[in-house]
Amino acid sequence: MNVEVFNPFITATLDVLQTMAGIDPSRGTPRLKGRDDGSYDVSGVIGLTGQVQGFVTLSFRESAALHVVSSFLGEPVTCVDEQVKDAVGELTNIVAGGAKRALADSGYALTISIPSVVVGPNHSISRPKEIPCFEIPFETDAGPFSVELCLRLAG
Amino acid sequence: MNVEVFNPFITATLDVLQTMAGIDPSRGTPRLKGRDDGSYDVSGVIGLTGQVQGFVTLSFRESAALHVVSSFLGEPVTCVDEQVKDAVGELTNIVAGGAKRALADSGYALTISIPSVVVGPNHSISRPKEIPCFEIPFETDAGPFSVELCLRLAG
């Protein structure tokens, strides 16, 4: 998997958080995610079809989700309610949409699905074993989140 | 949302369980799922794009997942390990693929994403509020599972 496919997702994440929530997370070192590794507490998931296939997940520790969503909405939120789930889905949608446009400019046509949002402490999101999953860790003032890219190029 | 879009998923689920696992689940009454309603313990999720958009989820209580996967694999499984997650993803993929072909015959073109499998007791999978989600409950000898259809027609 070429890094040029990953970078638009990272760029879009940083752009979206900065412009829509005024947050500049620090970025850690990407790593290949083990199949047993869990995600954080609140995860937005979007499926990708077309020349890039798989899914992208924005997974937040609960504290980080509340921080990011409070900044995104411009009002404090204190628990993971429907409004927070909607906001996490919307943020994931904006990130995937931004990456989709950048990838189209590079010649990769893809379609993104409607977001789903998974909530539950220590949930895990698995994918077919033949598809590698890269995790790009980020850190905010209120805790970590990650962008997970489980992708392959079409046949 | 027309019932002709839902039925292929129900038919495919019954077909797949019967032919691939020898299981004939009883089917309950479909209901509109509330936004706060959780899913069971192991859920295969596939995104749909094209003329039908959203996602389909096969969500199993752990006991039902182990029963169905044991029958599907032809060997007993006793815990939700990687093999079980792969099998739930594969079953979801086969159901979505079957429904996709039936919908194509009815004039609905769609593409299905790679499956993801969510594991975690009482996890919930949310979707955008403008998309209704219908749950079709099924019961096996080893407990319940459901097919969740969160779908809309394009444009």
C-alpha cells in the first residue's frame, strides 16, 4: 500500500480538527495494528469502495471525544450521548470526504459509505485478515485518538 | 423505504444459514430500532454505496455466534477468537453479496464494502439520525441474532 494513499487521510484529519475544532493534536508514529488490538471508546467508521477498498476509523478515548466534540459544537458536552455520536460520525465523514477528494486528484476514484459510530469500552473492530490495518496515533490535551486505515487497492 | 429492498437481505440471511450452517432460525417481527438501542456481542458490518446506501449488520449474542460459526466451520468453537470474527465477517459478506445480486435483478445497483466485525459486550452501532434502521430479530437454538438494515435510497 502506497503512502500516497494514507497521507490524504492524515492531512484531512489534521485539517478538520484544526479548522472545525481549533485543535492541533500531536501525531505519533504509525504502526501496523495487530489483529487483536482494540480501539478506543467511541469510533466513527466509514467504508470505502472503488479503487481504494476497506474502511477508515476515527477512534477516540472518551475524554478525547468529549473534548473534540465540545470544540466542534462550540458548547461543552459531558457524556457520550446521541449528539456526540452524531458529531463523531460527522467528523469521520468530513475526514473521509476530504481524503476522497485528494485521492481523486491523484487518480484514485472511490466512494465512501454512510458513517456508523461504535460505542463501548474496549470494543474491537476487526477486518478480513488479508487486509493490513495501519494505526496513526494522535494525542490531544484530553487524551488520545487514532486514525485506523484498513485499506487495499482494487485488484 | 420499500420492502422490496429489505426482503433480499432477509432471504439471503435465511438461505446462507440454512445452506452453509444447516441452521433454520425462527424469525421475529421487524421493528424500527431506536437510536439508543444496542446490538448484541459480535456484529459483522458492511457498508453499502450506490442506489441503496447505508449499512447492514448481522449482530449475534455470543452464544448464537459460537453456535452458528461452529456449524459453519464444521468444528466446535468455544470463544470469540480471530477465527470466529473472520467467520462472522465472511457470513455477513455472503449475506450482503446475495442481497446485492437480488437487488441488482430488481434494478438497484449497489456496491458493498469489506466487512468489519465489532466485538464487545453491549456495544452500540449508531448511524446518522436521518437514516432509519430496521431490526429483524431471529432466534436460534443457542440464542438470538438480528439483521439490522440502516438504509436509504440514493438521491
